[in-house]
Amino acid sequence: MGYRVAVVGATGNVGREMLNILEEVEFPVDRIHAIASRKSIGVEVSFGEKIVKCEDVEQFDFSTVDLVLMSVSGSFSKIWSPKIGEAGPIVIDNSSAFRMDPDVPLIVPEVNPDDVEWADRKNIIANPNCSTAQLVVALKPLHDRARIKRVVVSTYQSVSGAGKEGMDELWDQTKGVFVLGAPEPKKFPKQIAFNVIPFIGAFNDEAIPMKKPRCGMKPTR
């Protein structure tokens, strides 16, 4: 018996990759749903050898699935993840929306899998950002042996982290540099082609260090 799974944000780069990985690892899927905004109704995405047509997030009945993978913006997830959780399924959110919520477990399976036991508080599970997830996997065994007190980390983020809009902007600017000049930036504050920008995301209260450990250590969110 498999799981009924929905991927919200299925037309985006990360959503499509989620579908690919579910098939690649042979996750026991009984039925898969590709969910997106109304403008993407009927858009086709791949799931293994199958073609799945996107359904409207506003019309979909989430009580008919067991697991929902959220590949959307933090602002969208803040609105929709609680609604979906209330309908019954477990929501695994890939955004930053619930990483600081004390009632939502922040999970890295190789580090703190037992924390999923209290996911039923809101039926939502959060995960750290990409840099933190891989970092804590390496640090956890060291922390268990030596009790790490402080870690200094520098990360260099790819444009793909900003999604399709970021990748398109890089491509358009790269072409433009060699022809008529790079177009004005829209997704990023400065030209990203042939450049490094010392800025990612937005400055807000969540940028300060956490006051108490989660994920078994003190990950950056």
C-alpha cells in the first residue's frame, strides 16, 4: 500500500526535481498529484514514465492525500501549509516559513528523525536551508563526540536557489553582455551575470542566531 502524494509548486524547478526524486528512490507512491496555481491548470509534468497534469491549488481537496510536499515561496506557504495541514495530510515545507515556529519540527533525517513524533501539532514539518541541511549531517557525529560550541560558515549560493526567475535572469544577462548589454536586473538587486552579490534572501529578524538548539545543534536557518 503506497502513499497518496501531492507536490505543490510542481511546475517550478524544485517541484519538478521533487517529482524526479520520488520516482528515482522508488518512494511508495500510490497516487501522485501535481499542484500549481490556476494559470498552470493542465500543464504537464513528468513523474517517471508518466505524464501528470497540474491541478489548481485552490480547488484541490487535500483531504484526499496523505503527504504534501511544498515547493513554494515562504509567503505562499504561510497561508497554505496550515490550511492543508488542517485538512489532514502531513505537509513537508521546503520554504523558510516555519523554520522558527516552536510547534513545527525542523527535521534533518540523519540528525533528528525522532522529532517527527510531534509533527501532529500542526501537521507541518520544516527543513533547514540547503547549506544547513548538509552541514549538520557532517557536524552531528562530531557534536556527539566533542560537543561543538561554535561553527563559522561561509556559503556561496547558486542562482538556481532563486528558482526559474533567477536562472532566466542570469541567462538573459549573459546573452546580453555579448550583444546589446545586459538588461536591468529584476530578480536580483544587481547584475548577476559574471558577478557575485554579497546578499541573499532578505534581512529580517530571522537572520539572528537561534537562542536554543534545534536539529540537535544550532543550525542557521
